[in-house]
Amino acid sequence: LKKLEPYLHIVPISIGLLSGCLALITDSINPGSRGYCWPQDFPLHCTGDENVECIRGKNALKQRIFLLAWPVILIWTLNCTIMWAIYSTLRKQDRRNASHSFQPSRTSTPPRRRSFTTFTADESHNLQYQRSRKARTRVLQYFIAFSLTMGFVTLDMLLYNVKSLDNLMEILTLISQPLAGFFNLIVFIIPTVNKVRRMNPEFSLFRACGTAIISYAGPGSGDTQSRRQARRASNTLRHQVEVAANIVARSYNTSDENVSENSG
């Protein structure tokens, strides 16, 4: 996954730059009736009027289809497919684990021995259902975040192509499209926000969101840091005990040697 991660950033950036540069080089970026510039013929709708000569953007419609519409449809399809594959994989794994009917015990915590407790069929089914429901919820959240961004844009493009103006759809598009990263951020920090609110019940939702964003990893980072400090202190104490034990052992050896010499 780490090897694929750079390409997951490079591909969308490259597609965006290619689409923008191609439309700019071909003089297709012109003002549209929606209040923003995008691939558009100029004067407006000149390609459908034989009495008006097009000055710029004769291929704007084709560019909107190939550079905007098809990438959106492809990304939407890939999102649905990948999210469903993740959910299906987790569900199969839960079923496979539930078929063994054992899980690590939570009640007994021996220092170096792992114990298992056997679950009944109903308990295993309930555990599987809870895990699958969490995975399904996360998949649905990311799908909604993407749909809120591109859904209104897609409908607005369809209405624009049939020359049907809808002020409400235009307003929703202008609001949702710039918030694409914001919607993904909200979905990403939801688990951390829930952890913050569980650890600090007095926090409001707004304060919990701010804490989760500022701390980046949320309360987990603090827990990790405290565990590292505790481990460091434990290692230091163990080292001091070992040094003291070595000193005591050497003193005993020295005293034994002195006693043997005196007796000799």
C-alpha cells in the first residue's frame, strides 16, 4: 500500500492539470451562464446557433464530456467498487473468524500467556454483525462525502447541457464543490472525535472536532506518548536494578576472595 500511495496522489493531480492545460491551450476556457469559467463556447451557445459565429471554444462540449463527465463517472464507479470490496472483505473475514468460535479473552490478563474464551453462536454472530456494521457505516460515510461534492455538479452539468437553468442547483453546486476536501476531513476525523468525546464528556462537538484536528491523531497520540514514556522509565529502572545487582555480586565475590586469602 505504501508503494501505491504516491501514485494515488500523482494520478488525480496529473489528470486535473492535463484537463485544465488542454482546455486552456485550445482557448476553451470561457465564461458560462453559471457565473464561473469552464470549457464553454464563446459567444454563449454559439455552437447551436448557425447565425452566431463562434470565436472560441468550438470543441468545449466534447472537452466537458471527456475531461469532466467521464472522469467523474469513472471515479464514482471506482469509489463504489473499492468501498464495496473493502466491506465484502471485512465481512468474509468476520465470518471466517466467527466460524472458529473463539476470540482473545478480555477478562483475564496474564502477563505473558494468551488465553481464549469461547463464544456461543449467537455471541459470534452479534460480534460479526457489529464489525460489519461499523465497516458499512464508514463506507457509506465516504460515499456520501463524495456524492455531496460531485452529485450536485453532475446534475448541474446535465441541466446546463439541456439549457435548463436551475438557481437552486447552481447554488448547491457552488457551495458543495469547493468543500470536497472538507467533507473528506469530516469523515476522516469522526472516529477520533468520538474518542475525544468519550475521554472528555464535557467537550462540545465543536471543541471535540477542534481537538481532533489540532492533535491530528487525537487521543491515540497522547496514549502512545505516555506508553513510550512509561516504557522508557521501566527500561531505566530495570537497567538501574541490573547495575545494582552487578555491584552487589562483585562485592560478594571480592569478600569471598579476601576470606579465602586470609584463611590460606
